[in-house]
Amino acid sequence: MSARQPTPIEGGAARKPVTVSAIRNAKGGDPLVCLTAYTTPVAQALDEACDLLLVGDSLGMVVYGMESTIPVTLDMMIAHGAAVVRGAKHALVVVDLPFGAYQESPAQAFRSAARILAETGCGAVKLEGGAVMADTINFLTQRGVPVLSHIGLQPQSVNALGGYAARGKQAAEAEQIVADARAVADAGAFAVVVEGVVAPLAARITSTVRVPTIGIGASAECDGQILVTDDMMGVTFGRVPKFVRRYADVGAEMKAAAQAYATDVRARRFPAEEHLYGASKPKIAAG
């Protein structure tokens, strides 16, 4: 029996950079692998495994210790987006449009998206919102801006939603989320992030829309999955969402390494001889 061949998105060790078209065409195929990244070293570490790296506005909470994503600025997204692009050679890099940078009008959204694309070199932008943002998505895509949509639980709307509880438990809300999914797909989004919705609803959305769905706290039947890398790696301290699986405990290893370093410094065992630069020996004149 022959070995399994890599998909067009996987492409093996020498795979080509993943494009928006490749993501769009992955509907119904092998699940898309997506994670967040905010820095060049993390992008370098994740790039080989991932199809898509999202520079999410979650960086406000993960990197800066903010209470929500609301205070994140366009300049912050551009700085981190450029850093991730420098570290990613294969995965498609997508950068979030932060709160207040696109909701006012399609024209405002285009100006913000154009800055992100031009100043980071990323492949696409992401924005939150369903049917209410359909005109904006259409406006952007018609002008050459690829858009990844985000429906269901929308962190930028947490104040209006009243918290981070799962969405779609009630029939009326579920129907609205399905309508949101259809609207953003019809408007031109190349894929849809479905966050924090009950599993049967996420599966229904996936079977309904013609573009890939990327789940987070949704369903294994989505066309792909995304997690916040710091949550998945065990770097986030405090409460972890129910939908996160810890694949490592890097935070504990960092604490242990810092303690070992502190112990060696206080005992004057570090730096050792092999870590020091010696003085140059004087040359002895011949004769």
C-alpha cells in the first residue's frame, strides 16, 4: 500500500507558500491547521505545521495583559503583523482589523486594510461581524483585499454581548448565526472563523456555506481549527477556555528554567569558564 501523499496545502518539506485560493479550495478536504502568532520567533516555530497563522487582536490580552481586545490599535496590529510575516515562509499570514478600524464605513475599512497589507506584507485581513458587515466585505474584496470573516462569539463585541458565553443555544440566535455565515460567504469572504457556538450549529454552518469554516470552540466537523498558541502551549496563566487542549506546558518549563538560572547565579556557578571571554595573550617578539 502506497504512503499517504501530502495535500496541496501540506506539500511536504518543500511546500510552496499557502495562498488565499488554496485556503478557499480546501473546503471539504483535509482540515486546515491554524494557530495565532504575534512575534517572529513564534512564527518561525509554527510555520512548518500550519496552513494559516493569524495575528489576532487577542495579542492585547496575551501579550499586553489587557482585559479585552478593545484597546488594541491599528499600529499594534501592523507592528506584530510585520514581525510574523518576517518569520513565516509557508503559512498564509492573516492580520486582524482591530476594534474601531473598520466598523464606521467600508471606506474606513479599506483604508485600514490597505495599511495592514502594505505595511506588513500579509496575505489577508480578518474582521468580525456577520450580515451587518457583508457590504464591507464585498467592498474590500472587490478592491483586492482578501477577507477572513469571524462570526459567532465576537470578542470585539463582548460589551454588547454581555460576556464570553457560547452562542447559538436558542433557536432564534442560531438562525441568525447561520444567516451571518451565508451573508459573509456570499459577500466574498474566503473562509469563516466560527467561534464559541454549540457544536451542532457549527456542523450545520459547515455543511451550509461553500467556503471553509475554521472552528474555535465549535465543532470537529469544521473545515479547520484554530487556537491561541499561548493557550495551547501552556504559556497562558490563569483560566483556560473549555475548548482548549494543552499540548505542552511551556509555562512550567519557563518557570523551572528561570529558577535553575537564579540558583546558579546566586551560587556563582554561572557564568562558568566556558561562557567567558579571555584576555588576549601578548605576542612575544621573535629573537
